[in-house]
Amino acid sequence: MTEIKLHNTRTRRKVSFEPIDPGNVGIYLCGPTVYDRAHLGNARPAIVIDVLVRLLRHVYGADHVTYVRNITDVDDKINARASQTGRDIAQIADETCAWYAEDMAALGNLPPDHAPRATAYIAQMVEMIGTLIAGGHAYEAEGHVLFAVESFEEYGALSGRSLDDMIAGARVEIAPYKRNPMDFVLWKPSVGDVPGWESPWGRGRPGWHIECSAMSYELLGESFDIHAGGNDLQFPHHENEIAQSRCAHPDGEFARVWLHNEMLQVEGRKMSKSLGNFFTARALLERGIPGQVIRLVMLSTHYRKPMDWTEEKRGEAQETLRRWHDLLRRHGFGPELNAALARAGAWRPDAEFLGVLANDINTPGALARLHVLSKGRTAEALAPFAHGLELLGLAPDWETLAQDDAGGDAALEPWIAQTVEALLARRRDARARKDFAEADAVRDILSAADVRVTDIGAESGWSAGPDFDPEKLAPHR
């Protein structure tokens, strides 16, 4: 079995991944707050974790990995957007949830197994808050419920900062009802038309952090394998998740491995609206930049390093994908050929590619290996390359690729098919006799006519390419 190594933020070192239960690997990714289109930075963790999920499913089996990516649909930003536009909060959330799913799919991401929305788990949050109060880890104050950070001795272990450091460096709300400036809100009152739910502490709504603890517990249990997100969430969001989850379920580990991706830059500068370099994934797609091109640019930088989006990288990625997909098209890849390669045992990953990718999701190294694998001369030799593209979410749509070449040889005059088959038989005979000069000469005849030959073991298939010229076959009838 392939050994997967991951850099665990909690331990600050790379560790061999050992799932709690190999039959049910659990991974949780903090998803978006849905009040607008997802910006390009939102796409990076989704792409990185999509690759990891693909890898985990390859190693442990597609049915043995549970991937959860949450949706925050109760938040003051959503409330503010509703107030600005006069629209209903649920309508805004529904619309932006659909946008997010559409944009992430356009970037080649598979849908998660669960995409829980916070508003559907209010009851579970209320229950967890009650447990924290009963255990002395939370308290009521002026209509709020707050988590008492001093009740959890390990608070700050993830970010590696002491309470004093966090107070000095963080923008925390210094409210008179807080016992400690770092205590954070679990529940807050809702007044007027602000969305709210009934609770033992009055009508209100949850704080930000409690939602992920409640949803991950409900869907993955009190202990699960991997928790991921951008490194901007490491503190306070993930730090707070750990505290409340461990205190609510003291017998559990919560998340065993923590993965954090670095942030995004644009042309060497931090992406921000004030600099005018802030844009959404949808804006790039509407400019005609294919989603897989955006994905390839993202994967060209290791997830733990800052990723710099540049037009130069975009152009290079677009040309690379064009060449790679055209290579697969020329060799006849598609559902039928892929299935034939699978039957022949050739549709499998390259061991070196898999080893590099499994070494802390090293996508730049994996892409470098794909460049080497793309030098294969036959479909069988290129199968690991095609499989690797699929594992990275960069494979073409196989049906569309096959349709691009469909119909060419089916409509050919009988003499053309007979001539090609005779040339292929001549080539097979020459190769059997180790007369490689003759085999190459036949190959050149076929190539000149743009006849695409695919070799699978001892068998050969063929199709007519877009520049097919039967007149060049006529002398060999």
C-alpha cells in the first residue's frame, strides 16, 4: 500500500498518515461563508483537498473515504448583504451556495460526500453548547454564551502561541461581560429581523466556531482523521474548534491531522480589493480561462507555499494542457480505449508519480513526473500519464475527447480500412521479426496519412485523425 505522508500543523512535522479506521477515512474542510461569489483564494483549499481525497480514495478505496466540506450560511456578513439589498437571507444563501458548487465543479473538484449548511445543524450546536456549560467550559452573560478559554489547558497548542501573545496580537472584542478577553462567543442574541432560533438562552444565533465542531461531530464522530483549511483559519477558528470539541467530547481526539494551505498572491502582491487585484474564480472563467487551467496553475505550487497567480503562469498552463490533451486525443484515448487498457492491466498509476504525490501532496513534483511520462510513444506507455492526469483532476472529458475523433473511420470507404489493416499486419510481422526499420517505415506511412495507431499489448487499434488524407494511402492499396 502506498505510504501517504502529511505535514501536521499540530505536531509541526511530516508524519506517516495512519487512519483511525482504514475502512472509513474522514476528512473535513472548512468551506465558504456564502454571501458572494468565491474569490480565487477560496478555490485553493478546495483544489488541494480534492487532490488529497482522490489520492485517499485510490489508496483506501472509493467507498472508504468520507469527505465533508461545510457551508456557513448564518453569519453577520450575510445579514449585512441582506440589509443592503433588501433580499431574504435564505435566498442569498441558496443562490451563493449554488454559485459556489458550480464554480468549484468548473475547477475540476469532485463534490464532497456531505456539504452541510450551518442552519441545518442549529439543534446540534445548542446541544453541544449545553454540554460545555454543564462541564464548566462555558458561561452565560448578558444574553450571550461564551467559551472560557482558561478551562482548556491546551488552548494555543495548534498555533503555538500563549494566551498573552494571542491577546496582544489578536483583534478581540473586549466586552464587559467577558471573563477573559480571549473568551469567544458560542451563542449571541438576535433582535429585530436578524435571523434567530429559540434556545435555553433566549432567541439568538450561533457564533462562527461552534458550527464546525457540531457538524464534524455529527458527520464524522468525536475523532476523525484530517481537518483542513487555509492558514488564515489556524487562529482563531481552528484553535477554538479544538477547544470546544475536546471539552465537549473529552474522550475523543477531534482531528488527528491538521492541514493548512498558504495564501494566494496576484502578480507578487497580496490579493486585495484596495490594490485592484481582487477577483473571483467566476471572473476568470467568464474571461474564457478554462477551469482546468486555473487548477493547473494552483497545483504548480506546493500547498504550503504562497501561490502567485500571474498571467505568465496562466499562459504556460494553458499551453501545457492543450499539448497534453492533444497527445491523448492523437492516441485515441477515451472510454473504449481506457477500458481496454484497464483489461490489459495497463490503466494504473506510475509508482514514482504516486510516491511523489503521496509525499505531503507534492503536486509540483507530480506534475514534473507527468512531463516525463508524456514522452511515451504508445497508448499503453501513455496510460500511466493519463491515469496521473485523472488523479490530479486534470484529465480531459473522455467522452468529448472520443467524440472529437468519432465517425472518421466508420464512414471510410472499404478499401481504406482494408489498406490500414494490411499495413498494421505488415508492421506487426516486421516487429515480430525484429525488422524495426520496416516497422518504422510502415509507421511513417500511417503517420503521413494521419492514421492514429494505438498499441495495447500485441494488438493495435487505429482511428483517422483530423488531418486524415486517404490519398497518401492509395499507393499501398
